[in-house]
Amino acid sequence: MKTAILTKNNVSKSMMVGASFLLLSALLMSVSQVYYANQVQGVHPFLFTGVSFFITTILFNMIAFKQRRTSTVSVRASLGDLVKLNGSSILAFMGFYYALKFIEPAIVSSLEMGVGPFFAIVVTAMLAKEKIRATRAQWIITAGTFAASVLLMLTALFGFSGVQVANTADFMYGIVASVLCGLGAVLCTIYSKKLSNAGWTSSAILAHRFYGIITLSFLMTCAILPTYLMANIDWIVLVTIFGVALPTFLLQKGIQYCEPFFVMMTICFIPVFTFAFQLFDPRIEWSTLSLIGIVMLFLLGVASIFSESKA
């Protein structure tokens, strides 16, 4: 009985540590999302991703290089999961940055998080090749987040969000990109968790996670990249360190301690932070309906944390 109590306490402490990492990551991501969305309105959406994730990869390769002497993991044994993680990262990050060009940042975050819990339940079951096993509370929370996401999507479509829809086609592309981003985020969580369980450190995972993004971004922007880089290198480096590298590292640490469903629901805090920070962007107006949808997601995220802690 004593051992069981100690084990439960250790799990609870791990969850608290993981939740702290995830919330700090959410805060930093929110700031960077608003700033990025303001900076890239007139340029190709993937100019930033290629440079930013290239710098991020170099940083984490330097850290991982120092850890290789004590590491016992085999790259060859985990090659399949690494390839899948790179593909998932393309969906998660490139989908997200593409959507930010056309849709209010808080709504992009909300749509990603809204579909995330559903994908977390379904995809996890598919990969495990077993029937879907979710509690009633998880299904209720999932349905609620989806409903809040639909509200936000309709708010933007009918012109009640903080950013007016200038082109319906671009808006729909942004919606699709946000949904794909949600799927990619879940897959990233799952494959990162597999590598972590196999003994990979967070730095080692991040050192090899973004090759697909870098390659695709450079191929799509190689003709205009040098000129853009020379004019914007200062803010790109700043946002890369504090808006990409550090929050991604914290997210990776959170994944190490928490289950995929918990990770996806805790990240629902991002839209709340993003909505608050985007009020400082003169390009974005106040939207009560956006706030209602975002607060719904926030409350469901809190409900998820309590639900998981009692399980």
C-alpha cells in the first residue's frame, strides 16, 4: 500500500512538472505567434520557417553533440519514428505558420487545439491497433473543444473576428492548414513520446526533428531568401530563440512527463495567452465572439487537467 502511494505521488509530481513546462511553452509561443503574424503579412509564409528551424536545429545539434558520449540510443533503431516525426512536424509547424498569414492568431491556435483532442483519441487508437478507449469525460471535453472551434471558425468567416477575411479562398486554405496543424501536433506528440521512451533526450529529439521543414522551406523560397534574410535577420534570430527553440524545448520536456491527451488539452491555454497579446497589435480589433470561444477552450483545458489528475 505504501509503495502504491509513493508511486502515485511520483506520478502526480511528474504531471505537475510536465504541466509547468507546457504552460511556460504556451506563454512564449503566444507572444511569438502574434509578433510573427504581424511581421509576415506581405511575404511568403515559409521564409521564416526555413531560417528559424535551421538555426534551431543547429542549436540543439550542438547540445546533443555534447551528450552523445553518454547516450546509448541507436539512431538506426529509431529511424522510422524519426522520419514520421519529421513528417508530422511539417504538418504541425508549416501548417500553423501558413494559417497565421490569413487568420487571427488566437483563432489559428484555437482551431489547432480544438481538433487536437479528437485526433489524440482516434490516432492513438489507430496506431495502437485497438478499439478507441476514452472515458466519458474525455469525449465530453473533446466535443466541447470541437464546438468552441466551430464557433471561432464561423466568427471569422462571417466577419466578427479581430481580423476581417479579405479573401475567402485564402481563409479556407488557412482553416485547412489549421486542422492539419492539429493532426500534426498530435502525431508529433506520439512519435516524440516513443523516442523519449526509447531513451532519447529532449535535445537529441529536437536536433533531428526539423530536417523536413528546413528542406521544404528552402526549396520553396530559395530565390527570395537571401534578400529577405539580410533585411530581417535581427527579429528572426530573436523570435527563433525565444519563440521557437525555447518553447519547443519546454514542450518536448512536457511531452516527456505527460500523456498525449493531457499535452493536447494543456496547450489549450495558448489561445488565451495569444488573444491577450494580440490586443497590442493595431492590425487586430477586439472580438467578443472570439473571446467567448477562446474562454470555452480555456475552461475545457482546466477541466481536462482535473479529469486526468483524478484518473
